[in-house]
Amino acid sequence: MEGSLAIIFIFGGIPAIIISLAYLKNRRIERTALIASGKDASIFEENSSKPKHYLTLKYGMFLVGLALGVLMGAYLEANTFMDEAAAYFSMVLAFGGLSLVLFYLLMKNKLEE
């Protein structure tokens, strides 16, 4: 078990660190080039005009959907002949996805008003 964790860390962690450092270096170079040419680097600010409470609502709905999926998976596993892994996996994905679709519809209606 410990050997497999070490392999996962080596082949997963080290490339992730290298990619992150390359991304940060390229971002710094792009911003420096924009500032040197006299342009504003405010285009790199991510979603500064979008309120953060919508993001909180999205994650809250998603986590509630996952919890409902776990509960429904337990119900299916106990009361049907469905395999345990299939019951949990399918219900978690179904309810998690359903919660994100519901969030999309709520935001679509909110922005149309």
C-alpha cells in the first residue's frame, strides 16, 4: 500500500508541481509584456464583477445533491439486487449532475429578470 502511494505521488505530484510553476512563469511574462507595452493588465482578473454568493450557492447545491445521491445509493443497495458500487456511483453522479442543472436553470431565470 505504501509503495503504491509513493508511485502515485511521484508520477502525479511532481508533474503537477512542474506544470504549476510553468503556468505561473508564463503568466508573469504575459503581464510584464502588457505593462511594458503600456496596456492595463486588468484582463487577467478573473470574474471580478461576478458576485461570490452565486458560487457558494452552486457548491452548496452540489454538496446537497451528492449527499442525496449517497442516501439513494444506500437505499438502492439495501432494497434492490443492485450491486453496491453501481448503486452508490450512479446515484451520486445523477444527483450531483441534477443539482448542477438546477443551479444553471435558477441562474438563467435570475439573469433574465
